[in-house]
Amino acid sequence: MSDATTADATTQAAHHDEPTVRQYVEIAGALSVLTLMEFSTYFVEFGWLHIPILLTLMAIKFGLIVGFFMHLKYDTRLYTRLMVTGLVGALTLYGIAFLAIAEVPTLMGS
Amino acid sequence: MRRTPSRSPRRAPRPGRVLRGVGLALLALVLAGCSGAQTMLDPQGPFAEAPDDLFKAVMVVAAVVFVFVQGLIIYTVVRYRRRSDDDELPKQVHGNTRLEIVWTVIPALILAGIAVPTVQQVFALAEEPEGAMTIEVIGHRWWWEYRYPDSGVITANELVIPVDTPIHLEMRAEEAGSADRGVLHSFWVPALAGKQDVFPGRITTLNMQADTTGRFLGQCAEYCGLSHANMRNRAEVLEQDEFDQWVAEQQAPSDVAAAFAELTPEQLEAQEVPEGVDEQVARGHYVFQSNCVACHGQISDTAVASADDFVPRTGPNLTHLLSREEFAGAIFDLYFREDPDDPNSAFTDEVDVELLTSWVRNAPSLKAMRPGDGIGMNSFESLPQDELDAVIAYLLTME
Amino acid sequence: MSAAVEETSLGLDNRKLAMWVFLGSEFMFFGAFITAYLMYLNTTAGGPDGEIFDIVYTSVSSFVLLMSSLTMVLAHHAHEQGDMRRMRMWILATAFQGLVFVGGQAYEFTKFFKEGLVPTASPFASSFFVLTGFHGVHVTVGIIMLLGLWSYSRVGKVKASQPLKTEIIGLYWHFVDVIWVIIFVVVYLIPWG
Amino acid sequence: MATTTAPPQARSRSVFSRPTALDGFKGYLATTDHKKIGIMYFWSVMLFFFLGGVTAWIIRAQLASAESTLVTEEVYNQAFTLHGLTMVFLVVMPLGAAFFNYLIPLQIGARDVAFPRLNAFSFWTFLFGGLFLYSSVLFNAIPNGGWFGYAPLSTQIPGDNMAFYAVGLQIVGISSLSAAVNFITTILNMRAPGMTFMRMPVFTWMTLVTNFLLLFALPIIAVALFMLNGDVVFGTQFFQPATGGDPVLWQHLFWLFGHPEVYIMILPAMGIVSEVMPTFSRKPLFGYAAMVFAGVAIGFIGFGVWAHHMFTSAVGPVARSAFGLTTMFIAVPTGIKIFNWVFTMWGGKVKFTTAMLFSVGFVSMFTIGGLSGVTHAIVPHDAQQTDTYWIVAHFHYVLFGGALFGLVSGIYYYFPKVTGKLLGEKLGKWHFWTWLLGFNLTFGPMHMSGLLGQPRRTAVLPAELGTDVALYNVLSTAGVAVLTVSASIFLFNLVTSLRSGEASGDDPWDARTLEWMTPSPTPYVNFYEIPEVTARDEFWERKYAEAEDGSLRPVPAGASQDHDPSTSPASADEHGDEFPATAGGTATVDTSGNAKASPDDVALPEDEALAKATPDDHGGDTEHIHMPDPSYWPLIMCVGLLPLGYGLTFANPALLVVGALWLMMGLFGWILEPVAEGDDDDPEPSAAAA
């Protein structure tokens, strides 16, 4: 698969299974298609599925970028854990704060 | 911005008072603080008692744990202290799983025991009690306003409630008549209930009920800026019939106000003196109209029919000023005390006119305020002395 | 990798590890802004609301930023192979796309200003501008870093043997992109109303 | 590879030549040495501690009598706001940082932190942040909205007071965040060979947890402060009820940071106590794994209890219950720690040095704070307690009786390591007993005055309440006087011991962990040779071996596992002044801890940097020891934060531009600075390999 890289002395052993240029371009293509799908939801009504669809597309894009472009798929798990800690921490904490704010009656006027 | 001496000599503790205070405080210590002007240890109604019972139960547990742990520490350091000639190494113990489980599980069980009634109470206290009387509480910088939707009464600083009746407070903060201006306050009468913060633009609620009549103290408990310390409140608990009488009195316009209500607009324009009204008092009315109404509202505003008629205001309603015992955010006594040295002794019938006068003349010198920003009362130093005296005379009719 | 890396306890490069540690904390940073935005969706104080967004315009600039991630990763790839000429080309391309995005954002902001959506208009407007504005600041910092990388590699300060430098800047760049992936959906696309 | 190698970069790229001074004033300004930075943290903290004490005096003098007119409400409000900010952000937190800086590389067997220049940057940013906050005095705009800065009050106070609050804390936050990234990387990645996670000293563990708390909590307050800054200075509407902004959002964001902050302050102290107790009990820490687990658990649960600061706010019953429960159960890991400390002493031979006294004091006082803390979890009654002196008493028992006792214990314990001298024990005991007395006299009575209804943050003690609480307030004020005397004893002790303290030797306490393997004072290079770690209490294991009868016997000098005389503690006194000079290396090191480097030596050809020894290469005296180079850039870059900060405070675009450009210039200078070797830049190995 990786043909262009083998000759180079500086190629890192740990990195040899990283994607090739071609794969990078393919991933970018996938990202473009996903973005186009996201964009299309602006014109099409999916009913109650609308938000879940958008969030799913977003999650896939997120996964592709961090997994391949940021090499999390190939790097040490520690990096993934650091990112997931931040991500899950933010989702949980702000989620709870959001729920707590939502629990009390809203402001009077506004 | 220093307070002028006119306040401090009255309130500053004299040596005798300090000694007396020390004596009282020692007594309070002996009684574990079971009495006191603002204590949270002496609840006077179910909404304060339930948390208090829980607290005291937890304090017993905490005391046991405290004695155990501190005893253990003292025993350990005494028993295992190193003698000077002792070079022998102790046995190198790294841990003991069984012990660790014990002191993980036992505290967890104790806490679980506390958790159950706590959660039950949280939900119970949040419910609006049945048959509750609703009172609106409005936090201003820096005084409390109370509005009684059922009777149309508006008053300030002293929350008057009937005994044995559940009270449901609907609270918010306001400023200069605007419901979404203002800052956070916290309404608190420890004897009757815990505190609840008050917000601009949002309504929070608090339930309370008094089992005994009496006068209970509180003060704003959420930092609200410059004069936060000078925002005090009292709860005056009356027998039901006394309360009904109080409401009736509050609803009735004062005699002077009634007399002025008889005048035609032309007569008012001409600043005429109504029949049966002292001339100086009448003069005071007109001075009040041109200087005070903008913030304190019309004197007759109090007797209104429904909550919709409430006019937002910057200063407290003064129609029945003399029915209150304190003023200016309840930091000053309107009436002299029976014992001038005891700030908690009963009130006499004699109004402290001198203090009231100096307040009207230059309020910002007695209480830190920001009248320039529309928060607090202006100084009326420029008002001629005779007009000032007239206003005071007028105010002294507002029984 | 380098001798320095083999010495470390985890066998990781300090700088790359530090970048990941930092990015972990950045999620909390943007999370708070997004929370505030979601909270204030309907708090427009009578001013403009989300209807004002031009989805087509934003989709294009989002796409540009997304593609800058591709050029970024290609730059890193080229650097790993020691092809500094190509690496510099991709870095410039990435920085250029970043500039297009930031320029687009600046244009979008001025348009909003004219239509009455200013940061002082309402909590909704404040949280929108602060969220997207801080993202814009992040992109700008990224562009500065990219241009720095480009010029350093030209003068030999960044060598072909140091693809890690490109990788670390790339991590930051992709992170900024990923945050926009979230913002694009949450702020612009989801019809919350 | 044709494009690879540019010629070694000439030094001319940098505006300044890389500073070489390691001593004296200049040496401190440019230092990247974690030990010097730790010492600078310490003295800065002493300055701010004095200022915090002054504000405490204003508060206590005013409250000594009812209806006092000693200071105005405005002055009082500024005093308690500044007192809180100073003690939290400029005393307890950075005092912890002082210990991280000095100890972490020593405890994990490293020569420095992962990013020495970033470390210097953190320190200068902290110092400038603190000075920025205090510069509000010059503008008559001392923050006066409380350390918690509740909106919308904080946005409505006229003047720049709360702008100084928002920007000042932001700057201090930048310092802590960069330090957190640095220390997490250091601890994860710079440990000596053999030091697994479960062999790390407990202080290192607690530092790791603390810095993770900082890492995830600081961005939250940063966002909140940006919003507040916007509302105060630039007219945004985040917390303005008039346009629908919700003040509760500020409360959630503030306490989402604010509660982990409590553990950020207490965990380092817990770590220190966990070092001191085993040493003076001559026993290993009881239940190491449980201690570590409890610390991590506290860190986790610490993120889930924030709303217990808001039980009387606009928070519904479900949230009140949930946060009440989490608050209760954070007591469990705390309890585990307390029992483990007691059982560390149990069965030991406890020696009561001043350090040990402070540690025992910590356990005892912290228990009181913990017990009163449990009462806050009784949500219905918390509505009575909150914002009264009961709370003030509680958190001072945690932060003063806890954090500060632990940190002071650390000062006595580590003073010999830093200076080579003992911190006077006799005065130390005076210090401890007056400190304990003064502390309990000040904060003990506050429990009572709180229960009797005295609210916090009130400039005037009402007369009608004064009769009930007068005694307690007088006692509290008297307590501050005792504390002042005590602090003076401490300062006197510190100064006299620095000048003429008794020589301590390298290992005065018969300690257990790696930092004591180095000579005292710690030499510039920390370890002449990076030790190989085989056990949890590595140093202790090297000193004592099990005899045939099962008892422990000291290992004879020279017979330790590590045969190099220069690291062997038993012979540490004998190696004298002749540390083997590095041949052609950057720094020649003598045992007084001063490295001498000549400018010529510093600019090394790059390939020579490759000679850097790997840890397993115990080459002895031919070893090159590469220490990070000093640099002015951290300091220079920090200066740029000041115009930026004042620009954000006064909404001055010119200052903002100046600050931003300055920071950019600083950043580029930082990056372009020539690297002698061994800095956080690549050692350029592949160039030579090719």
C-alpha cells in the first residue's frame, strides 16, 4: 500500500501504517460528502429525525478527523483518553448544568 | 463616605454594653445558643424545625465521629511517640485491607442514613403548603418590600404575618421600579425558614410558618453590594385577630391623606390647607409631593384593590410609616427602646424624631448608598430647614 | 523517534503529549461557550435571531476550513517524507484556506452588524459572537503558527528531520477544525426554534 | 535528505544572546531552573500572604464591635473581596505550585520539568497577574464584588473594580493552565527508569490529580471571566436580566470551577502530609493504594458537587437532592485518607519535629472542617448555614487548618533540602503552638457566631445581633492577633535560619523518597546520576535492608545498590567540592549547586548534543549533564500580558494592540532563541544519524 514512503530513511517505524496520501484524499472526500449531506438537510425536512441525523453526521465527521487526520487511530491510547476525558467531561458537566438550569422556572419576561 | 457621628454615638457600643454583650454571649454559649435575636438553633415553625432536627441529629453523629477521630489521633501520638534513645525501627506495615474496607463502608453507611431523610425533606419543603397565604417579597438595594396580594397592603422591612398560618413567599428583586433590574439578595428569617435567594427577572419561592407570636430577626444573606450589611428584615408574628386588625389599619388611608383626598385638583394646585389639618403638616404634604413622591409613591397608594394596581417604586411606601418600628432597611429604630443600651429591648411609643430628621436631611451620610445611580435615597441638605421640619411633621401623622 | 523520546517514561514526545493535554482542556473551553449559546437560543431581546444566518455562505466557508485539514495532513505527510518543498506548499495552502475562513467570518460579522446583530444586542447575540469569535481567534493563532512554521522551514530552523513540529501544529489545526464541525451543526444547521 | 540539514544556527537569530548567568539577580530573572522558580513562587507567596493578612485585619478589626464605623462599607467590601482572591489565587494555590516546582522533578528523578521555559512563564504570569490585581489600588478600583463575583451585581458595580477582577483572575488562570500542562506532561513522561505509577510518591500523585483538576476546571472559569469581562467592559448581555440574561449561568460556571478549586488547594497539602507522616513515623504510608485511589476519587467527585454552593439559588429540588448526595459521599474518600494517616502513625515511632506537628495538626483540624462540611450536605439546613459564619468557619478549617497547615509542614520538612540548613526547631515549635492556638481562636468561635445568625460579607455587625455574638467576634479578632505574632515568629525563624541555620546534612529526617538522595541544598543538576527505581520508598530501601531475623538494619555506607559514591547518601558528605566536571559539556557543576558556564561552551555543535547520556548509561564522571538554558523570553513575553490586561480592563484598543503584538513578538523570540542543547527543542538526532 504505502509505496512512496518506504525508501525514505526518516520514515518512522511507528508511523508506517499511517494512511497514504490517497487515503487522506479519500477521507477528505468522505468529509465533503458528509458536509454536503449536512448542508442538504437545510432544504429537506426530516421531521423528528432531523436533529439526530445532523448530530450523527457531525459525529462521523468528528471521528474521521480525530481518527485519521489527528492519527488517534494509530497513536497511543493515552491521547485518545485525554481527548475523550475532555469531551465527555464537557458533555457531562455542561449537560448537568444545563438540566439544572432547565429544572427551575424560566425567567419572567424576556 | 464615612458615616457621620450622628449615627455612631447612638449605636456604638459603650464599655458597659460590651461587658453586657460578653455576659450575654457567655450565657448563649452555655445554652448552646438556644436563644438569640437571629439564631438558627431556635426554630419557631415547621419549615425551620424539620431541617433543624436533621441538623442536630447529624451534629450528634458528627460529635461522636469527632471524639472518636481526635481521640484516636491523641492516643496514637501519645502511645507511639518516639523515645529519645529508641533507634529500633518499627514494624514496616504497608496496610490492612480489612481495616480499609471498614473505614470505607462505615462512613458510607452513616452518610446513606443521612441521605434518605435529606432528600425527602428537600422535596417536602419545596411543595407549596395547602391553604398558604401568598405574600410577595421584593428585594431592593438595600431594603425589603412586602406586598400582600389578598389585601393590597404594601409595607417594608417588617414582614407581618399571622401565627399558625403557612406563608408562601413569592420573591424577586427589583430596582427603580423595573422588574428586570437589580441584583441578587437572599431573604432570611432563621427562626421561620432557611434562606432563599432572590433574583431580578425571576420568581423564587419560600415557605414559612410561625408557631409562636413574636418578633424574629433576619437580614439579607446574599452579598448585594455597597450597603449589603444595612439590609435587614424582621418578621412580626401576630395572633390572627391582631393580624386582621393590622391589615384593616394598613388598608385605611391615613387621616391626613383622607383629608387631602377631599381637595379638588385646583385646591391642590393652590396648595390649600384641608380642614382639620395642621398648617405645618399640610405644608409638609406639599413639600412631600414635590420632593418625595417620585420614589416613595403617593401616600394613598397603599389601599389598592388588587395586585395589578401595584406601582413599582424606588423607595418604600410611607403611608403607615409609624406602624413600623424601624426604618432605612431596618437599621435604625424609629421608636426609642425601653432600655437604650439593649438593642433588643421593647420599643416605647416615642418616635426618635431627631434621627428621622437627620435621615431625611442627608440619608447617604447615615447609610452607604448610591443615589447618583438611582440606588438609595438622595440627600436633601439643600432643602430649607422649615420645609424639612414640615415634612417630618407630615411623616409623623402617618400612623 | 528521537533520543529524547526514547528517554521518556511513556516513550512519547513531551511536546506532542502536552499538545494533547492542552486540547483536552480546550474541549471544556469551547463546551462552555456552546452551552451558553444553547441556553440563550431564544433570548434575543426582540433583536435578530438565528434566522439571520446565511447557511449557504457559511457552508462554503465551513467546507474551506474542512479542506484545510486535508492540506494540513498532506503537509505533515510530506514533511515525514522529507519533502520540504511540498510540505511548505501545503502549509501555505492550509494557511491560505484559514485566511479565507477568517476573512469570511469577518465579512459575515460586518453583515450581521449592519442587520442589527451586535454583541451588545442580546444574550443570544453575545454568546454567538463570543463562541464564533473565540473560534476565529483560534484559527488566527493557527495561521500565525503555520506562517511561522513556513518561514522557519525556509530558513532551516525547522528541518526535514522534524516532522513532529508540523504534526503538533497540525493537531492544533485539526482540533480547531473539529470544533467548527460541531459549531457548524449546532449553531448554524440545527433548526432549534 | 538533501533538504535536511541547514548549517547549525548562529546565535545571532535571537534579539538577546542566550543569558548564561545562573546566579544573582540576573540569574533569577532568566532562570528556567525549577528549583529557583519554586523559590521565587515561595517568596512571592510570602508577599501576598502579608497582603492577605492586612485585609484579614481590616475585616476582623471592623467586626470586633457591633455597628463599627472603623472602615466604610466600601473599604470593607474591597477588603473581603481582596482577602478571598489573595488567599485563594495568590497564596494557597501558588504555594502548592512552589512545592510542585521544587519537588516534582526531584521526586520523579528528573533534571527539570518537561518545559522549563514554559515553567518560568507560568511563574512570571502568576506574579504579574497578582501585581495586576493589586495595581487596582492605584486606580482606586479594588475589586469589591466578592471573590465569587456573582452577576448581575458584578456587572453593575460602577467603575473598573470588577474589570480588574475579571482580567486579573484571567491572567492568574493562564499561569495555572500552562503550569498544569507542564506538570502533567512532566509526571506522565519524565519519571526515572523504574518509577511506575504505583511507585510514585503520594505527593507526586496528588500533584498529578491537582493538575488534572486545574486542566479541566480553568477553562470553565476562563469562559466565565471572558463573559463577565464582556458584560462589565464591552456591554455584552450574558448575565443581564434586562435582556433575558441569566445570573444563574454565572453561578454554575463559577462553581463548576470553584469547587474543583477547593480540591486544587487541599490535595497538594494532603500529598505533603503523606510524605511527612511516614518519615517521622519511620513506617511506610499505611494503605498507599487506597491513598492514591482516594485522591483520584476526590478529584473525580470534586467535579460533581459544585451546585452545593447554590442550594439557596434558583436550583430545583432534583438538583438539590443530587448534589446533596454527591456532597455527602465525597466525605468517604476523605475519611479514608484521615484513617490512613492515623494508622501510618499507629505502631510507628513518631518523632515530633515541627513538620510532623503541623502534619498532625493538619489531620486534626481538617477532620473538623470535614465534619462541618458534611452538614452542608443536609440541603434543607444548608439553607440556614449558607452565607453565614458557619461556612466561613468551615472553609477556613479546610483551607487554613487543612491546606495551609499541610503546606507549612512542607516548608519545615523541605527547608533543609532547599537550603542545606534546618529551619529552627525551637522557634518552629513556638510557631506551631501559637499558630494552632491563633487559628482555633480565630475560626473556632465563628462556628458559634454563624449558628447564632451572623451573615458573611457584612461590613457592619448589627447591634441587635451583636449582643449574641460579641464574645465570639472579639475572640476571633484576638485570634488574628495571635496569628500575626505566630506569623512573625515564622518569618523571623525563616530569616535567621536562612542566614545562620544549623547545617542539616543531606538527609536530616531519615526520609524515604528520591528527593532526599540528592545533596542538600539540591545541586543545579538535581541528580548527578538519574537513579534506577526499584521500590516505592526507593531511598529507604537503599538505606535499610532486612536482616536475617526479619528486622530492618541500616545498609552500611557504600554498600547500597547504587555504587556511585556521588549519589550514595551515606557518603554524600564526603564527596566534597569536586564533582567530576563535564568534559566539554555545557555546565560544570560544583556541589554548592552553582553551575558555571562560559558563553563559548554554551554554543555547542549540534552533534555533540547527541552525546547526551541515556539514563541507563551510568557513565559516571564522563557524563554530560544537559540542563535547560536560562532565557529572558518567558519574562519578556509576560510583560505583554500587562498592556493586554489593561486594554481589556479599560476597553483601550491601543493597549490591546500593543499587548497582542508584544505577545506575538515574545512568542517568536521564544521560538527563535538558539538552543544550546537539551532544551525543549529537538536534539536534532537524525541530522547526525544521516
